[in-house]
Amino acid sequence: MQNEVLKFPTGTAVNSKGLIAVASYDKKCIMIFDKEGKYVRQFGHHGYNPGELKGPVDVTYMNDDEILVAEKENHRIQQFIVNKGRHVNIFGLKGTGKAVFEDPSSISMDDQGQIVVTEIGNERVQVLTKDGTPVFAFGDSGPEQLHYPQGGVFQKDIFFLSDWRSKCLKLFDSSGEFLCKIGEEGEADGEFKDPCGLCIDGHGNILVCDYERGVVQQFSTEGRFTGKSVAKLQSPRGIAVILDGRFLVSDYKGHKVFIMKY
């Protein structure tokens, strides 16, 4: 059926029940699949009003029943009830101040239940409460300023960010102070051409989509390259870990999501 067809998938997320959410950028919707990849439902359609989507680029579960969607082209975040597809909250608009966004590129949750949003346009990371109240922002100044951050996650008191123009990962502590870089520009193992989505697996490994090279690279938290995907992907964009140890990779130009294992 046409409803089941992905078009330019970007961000992915999985809840504790194994329910998979995928942002379908071109269809302007969020598509839901079960843990085996069988289509369940979708919600959202093109538009600017609450409940409508334009440029859905990333998703993250707040809990098993609620999901957050980052809209790149509407410059905002929306919260939905997954099983009903009903929006329950919306915050943000285009701008450069607090709790406003310009081209948000990824969204995740920290271990305190706060929302972490990376912005390409403002070249920064914003941390907000779960109702959208700003807490702090970082990355838009200083010697290690971000340049088009594409992906971001928070784990074990560290922000892990893929910095597109710098062709590396940048790590910051829980207060937004720069810690170190991982990788550099290139096409060898451990180097990046276009770092995009990333996640941390259950063993503490960093998994990074290198979009242009068509690979997922793996690093230790110390920054050591430890492996890469074998299957050739066209354009890996988003990545998320499933509880059983497998992980999802969205292939943007391939219009597919792969369930992969180590």
C-alpha cells in the first residue's frame, strides 16, 4: 500500500515495547512500525498548523506513549500521542533567542527528562524542560563553536554531537563545556565526509552515520575507531538502538530503514 512506503526517511526512534517511529521527510509524516518492521500507522500531513508537519527531520520518544518531532522547515517541536496521532503540545518558532529555533536538525532526551535540540541555522544546542521552557544553550560561541550540527545525544553526562562542517564529533560536558573532538575530514576508517545521525549503544559504543560515504562507523567513548557497517548504504541519515542489541539505520536516498545487527 502507498501508506506503507517511506519517502526520504530521516530520524528514527524506538520505545521500550519495540515500536519504531520514522520521520518521512518527503511525506511530511511520522510512520510507525512494529519491532519486526511491519507497518502499523502514520500521522501528520503537510501544513503549518498544529498537528501538521513540514520537514519532519527527527523523532524521539518521551515515554512509550508520547513522541517529539523536530520540524526543520516549520522551525518548531511538536509532541504527539503515538497511538492516536494527536498533537498535545507545540513550541518554538523561527528565531535566534531562547526557545525558538532555526532549522532544528535533531532531538533527543537527556537522563533528567529534558529535551536536547540541535539547530543547523543557529549552530547551537538548546536544552529545554519537557514543556519547552529553556534551560540553557551552548555551542554558538568559543573556539570549538559548532558548525552545522546534524545529530546530538546525551549520555553519561556528555553531549555527543556530529558537526557537519567540521567533519568530526564534538563532545561537551553536562554544562556545555567543550571536552574533545573525535575524527577529522577524510575517507579512511575513523574519518568523516558527512557525519549525521548518531547514537550510543548498550555497550557504550558511539555509532555514527557517515552520509556521503554510505557507512555507519563505530567508536569507543575514548574516540578510538572500532568498526564499521559491512552492508553498503546509499545515504545513512538516522540511527537508533533497539533494546535487543540490534539497531535501525534510515537510508535517506534509498527510501528504506534497515534493521541491522553487530
